[in-house]
Amino acid sequence: MSTDEDAPGGLRERKKQQTRTALSWAAIRLSVERGVDKVRVEDIAAEAGVSLRTFRNYFAGKAEAIAARHVDRALLIADELRARPAAEPLWEAIANAVRARFALEQEGERPPDRRWTDGVRLMVTEPSLRGELFKANAVAEAALARAVAERTGTDPDADMYPRLVAAAVGAAITVAMGQWMRADPPVPMAPLLDDALDRLRAGLPEP
């Protein structure tokens, strides 16, 4: 029998999501510090303060754990978009949803440590992660497309518009993150995201 704890947003579901997030961040943090190939799932479980069995309940391996952060962020951006005022123009709502999510994670408000950006760059180019990151991008794009479709009253299966918007936003985030990782000296993420999304909203005029 289900209870309020099992309902979306219930206590049990929140605790499960917290554990999933802790495991994903632990996987990312250790991979950045040591290199992906030097991290075992046992290390990730220990870093997150849970058992190996608990890790296995959430993820099949470290690649899936690393990619999970991207999936979860995308789902939350889609939820943020749904929560934006109905009268807000679509691209303004998308920019605000993306900005809100990165601000909540405190990833975009200050310049990062150079060791962190170097580690992230190495991690995302790791061949063993490419399959999971590709799947994560597909899930992220589909989630945002559904939210755009709901907001615009379109069908994501019959109309290309929601999927085009989602793909464009995903590309903007990817490009902004790439610029963030290459910046020397390091710069905050938020202005780069704003710039990328502002250019999309303007129709990508020539420089």
C-alpha cells in the first residue's frame, strides 16, 4: 500500500533523490580529483557514506553515476520551466529556468578553481563515459522538449518545434560549459549561459 512518503515529493522519495545526488556528486568529485580510471564504485559509495549495495540499487556503474547529475539537472530545468509564469515569453522563461537551476547549484556565480575545470574537461572527454553522456543528453533533450510542448500547446511527436528548442538549448548549455572550462583566467558560468541563451533568443545574428 502506498503512503504519502512514496508519493512524488514525499519524504521517502526525497531521501532517495538525496542519496542519488550524493552518489553522483561523489563520482564526479573523485573522478575530477583522481581520474576516471582510478575510481572504483566502492570508493564512490564510501565517499557518499553508503554501502556498495546501496550504490548498486541506484546505478549500474560509475559512468552512469557521473552522467546522472546531467540528467537530474535537465529534469529540474524542465520543472523550473513548467513553474514559470504563463505570460512570460518562452525564451525568457527558458533563460530564467536555466539560470535558476545553475544558481541553486552555486555553479555559476563565481569563478571555479582551475584544478576543477581541468579535471572536468578531462572527465567529459574520457572515452569510457561517452556512451552514458550521450544517453544523458538524449534524456535531457526529451525532458525539455516535453516541457516546451506543454507550454506552447504543441505535440513533441508531431511538431518539430519543441525538439528544436530543446536541442538548441542543450547545445547552448554545452557550448557555454565548454567555454567555461577553457577560460583563462577562470570565469563564472552564469554570464556565459546568459550570453549563449541571449544569442539564441535573438535568432543567432551574425557577430
